[in-house]
Amino acid sequence: MGKIQPGARIDPRMTPKVVTPDLEMEPGQKFMLIALAQIRRELQLVGRKLVSTYKRVDEYQIVGGYAGDSTAIVEVQPQFDTIAEMIESVLITGPVSTAFTVQLGDRNWTLTTNTTGLAVIAPVGIMLTRNDRRLLTGASAGNWTLELMGHADERY
């Protein structure tokens, strides 16, 4: 085909025929695509869960111990700056049968240590960001220890 002259008659039979493939697919193929999409979504959830427990958190602050100092206030600093932390267990040591208050984020508990000087809060699921306070206030000065254990939660 060459150039079409001005005013020339165009025959519709001369234009190339455009063929479009049939977009319908067989039921078996459609079922397989839907099933694979569902499996992909479920595997993404599993992958996110595995990544979120990968970075372990172990935050602690020891007062006294080797130096012999004693105080009634212990504050723990966050381990991660940009990632929220899921605290799963809290261990507190201090003077035997002594009352204390623990503040983790917006939660406050007033507890006492047992006859061996321990207090365990587990299992829990407390989400803390870097701005949340982690504070132990004892009723009396002593060798207090506050330990927070869990994992960094990267999902958010």
C-alpha cells in the first residue's frame, strides 16, 4: 500500500482486520488463579509474622548491684528508636516483700516482691513506642532491677 491521494475513495475491505484474542478463560484456569492469589495472601501474613519476631528485645536497668548504690527509681531506655516493641514478660528484682509501682506506657501497676525479692509479669503483650516510659518506683530505696523482654514489631 502506498500513500492515499487526497479525495480518494477508501474501501473498508482494504483496511487490515484487527483480531483480538478471546479474553474468556476456562473455569479450571480461573479457579487456579484465584487459589494462587489466596495462597499468596496467606504466605504474606506468615512472612510478616516471622519478620516481626526476628529482632529480640532485652532491656534492663540495674541499680546498685556491684557499686552498692541504692535508689527507689529505675528507668529503662528503649532498645529501638524507630520500631515499636512488643513486651512479652517483665522481671523485677528488689528488696524482699517490698511494694513498688511499675509504669509501662500508659499502664500502672502497684505490686510487691515475693519472699525471694522477685516479681514476674508474664505472659503479657504490651506495645511500647520509644516515647513510652518504662519506670519502676520502689516504696523504699534498694537494689532494684527492671528487665523487659519481647521483640521489635515492624508491622506498623
